[in-house]
Amino acid sequence: MSLIGRIPLKLAIGLLLARECRCGNRIIAKAGDVITAQMLDGLNDKVLDQMVSVLSEGLDQETIDTNIENQHQSEVKNLYKDSREFPADFTLFMEGDYSSDIYILMDGEVEIVKDFQVIARISERGTFIGEMAVLRGCPRFADVRTACSTKLLRFNGDNLIESAKKRPEVLSRMCYSLAKKLSLTDKNYSKCMGHAVTTGLFSDYFESLMRHEQPEDSRYIQGEINLEVGDVLFEQNDRSTDMFILISGRVDVYINENHVAEIEQAGQVIGEMSGLLCKPRAATVRAKTNCRLFCVPGGQLKQFVLHHPKLVLQMCQNLAERIANTTDNYINLISNSG
């Protein structure tokens, strides 16, 4: 009698199934069938990762190793283009370009230039470069050039975003990268205006979430907070990292005791930048009316993000939009003041 082994479906190409394999009501293969790449085409990661029973005589390590290598090469081939060291003052792309390449900075420094103004310098290893155009579905919003000899990995942007949707940890890193860029542009803008951008990141998502009394996606939400008029949610320069989602009411935002914004839209997120970047609060937030809010503890934010890929993608898209808008406002302000 043949012995039976169990293996992830995605590694079973070329092996004999011992038992029928199903995806919902659909039969992928029957007992005794040899798994082919065509059978697995179009299946999602959850199905491909499920354990299937195969006959042990076909379960040789060489076949499994070959399957792993072929799968890895196919995936990387669709994403990765090349690695290259660029000289100083090399233009990676120009404002208005329609290319979809995304770079990851490995060493060196790049400058983001708009209307002949250097609006940011990026030198942190692992930072994404060029992701905003792909996320927004728009042409490049600024020039990007190397400030010194710089090593970059180049990826197919469209394929990388599609792949990242299945890998929240990649989107999480992209989100962190975008938050750092927004922090830089906000800092420059604030120097001129004393104004902070406070657009909510996930308002549509949380509006739908809040329509349920016990939403499935709320596992990392600590609970509801109630504020009365005048209560302070957090103070500028606080080291707290909790993120809040406004359910109802209005809050005022103050920077250096100057009123800069009012938030009243249900579903808007408050305090997300401190949670993402682990930096002190950039502003004081005080209740203008009685308010109800959800709280996502700072210590749970990473888990919250990793378990909500749709939310993180929306976060990335909104961060990219905020960077573009803040940069345009900053450039217009400089041009008008000159």
C-alpha cells in the first residue's frame, strides 16, 4: 500500500494526488491526477498554500526543490528588473513621465525636485522611490535625481503593487516610506504657514466598518473613548502612539497653541503619523463637542496594519495624494512669496 504525504498545493506540480483537491465547490484535481501549472493558474495564495495529499512515491525532494525554485524565479522575474549604481546628478525620472518603475534605495541619496526647488532628500536604506505615481495612477509629480553615487533596485511598479496586495508586510513598509516623505513635506510647509494637513486616511473604510455593531475587522480596536467638550485627546510633543478613529463629534487641532484645523467627518483617523513613525505628537487635539472615538493602541498598530491589506493600500494611496497636495501648496507659497 502506498504511503501518503502532505504538501502545499503550490509545490505539488508534477506530483500525484492521493485525494481529491477542491477550491470551494470547484474540483481542481481528482485522486490520481498529476498536478500541472495550468490547474493552479488563477488560484489565490490561500488556496495555493493549503495542504494536499500526494502519493509518497512521487514525493521526492528534488521535484519539490525544483518546484520551489521555479516558483521563486517566476515571481521575481515578474517584479525585479535590475540592480544598478547610478552616478551623481543622474535623473531617474522627470515630472510628467508616465513610467511605472519603482526603485528601492540601497545606498546613497536622492533628491526630489519640483519647479527647480529641492523639496526632499532621501537617504534611508529601504525607502521606496517612485511609488506615488503608480499608487495614484498619475504621471510623475516631480523630478527625482541622485545626489551622489547611489545604488538602487528597480522593480516593475504595476506588478509590485499587485504582489504587495497579497503581502501586507510590503505595503506596510511602503506606507512607512510614504509617511516619512509626508513628514518631510509637512515640515517644510509648516515652516512657511504654521499649518498641518489633517485629511483622514481611511474615512470610507471605517464608515463601512462602523455600520456594524461588532465588525469582524475590529479585533485590534481597543474600545470606544468618550470625550466631553474641552477634553484633550493628546498634547503636542506627547510620546503616545495610539491611533484614533472619529465616530461622532468635532475636534480642534492646535499647533503651538494656534488653531489650524477642525475634524468632524466620521471615519477620519487622528494621530496616525505618530503611530507610524514613532515620533512625538505634531499637534494638540481637543474636543470641540462631545465626541466618540475608536482607539487602536500604538503597540497593536503593526498587527492592525498587517491584518488589513485593503486598509493599508488605501492608506498608501491617500498618503501619496497628501504628499502631492502638500508639495503643490508649498511650491505655490514659495513662488508667491518670491
